[in-house]
Amino acid sequence: MAWEISNEGNLVKCAIDGRFVAAIAPNLRDEMLAKITDGTNVLFDLSKMVHIDSSGLGVLVQVLQKVKASGGKVVLAALQPGPKIVFDITKVSRVFDIVPTVEDAKF
């Protein structure tokens, strides 16, 4: 798995490519949490994420909690069918704003 994080003002964009699993989750979590300050919004581009496990879901939830506590918003974009099944089964899809494409994300 690889990821790319960029900042655009108060928006942090994170594009995840491949399998978001336990071996990678702590590194991505630490990098993302370090970038969140008051009013930070986060956009996860999941168009190239092919799999996610419970560790990956945990990272997304931790980022969501920190962003909400700082007054920001998290949007997940382009969630693919395979990972979407995991989101639906675990009911995690209920707590996130999920949009079809990166361009559909509104903050």
C-alpha cells in the first residue's frame, strides 16, 4: 500500500492506493493525526484502495474523531465496491460522509 498526503490551506488530502491493513495503519495514522489542527478538513481519496481491514477502519475513525473535535469535517470519496462491503457490514458507513467522486466532496 502507498499513500500520498497533501495540504491545501485547511484541507488535508490523503489518497490511499492498495490494501489498507494493519502493517501500514499505524504509520498513516501518525502522519494524518500530526497534520490535524483546529478547523482542519480531511478528504480521503479511496479510488485506488482495493481492501481495508479493521486496523484501516480504526485509523479512519480516529482521524474522524480528531477532526470533529477540532471543528472540521472528513469526507471519503470514491469508495470502491470491495471495501464498501466492509464499511456496510461494520456499519462504519453510517458515521462518514461518503461521496461518489473527489469532485463531489464539499466542505
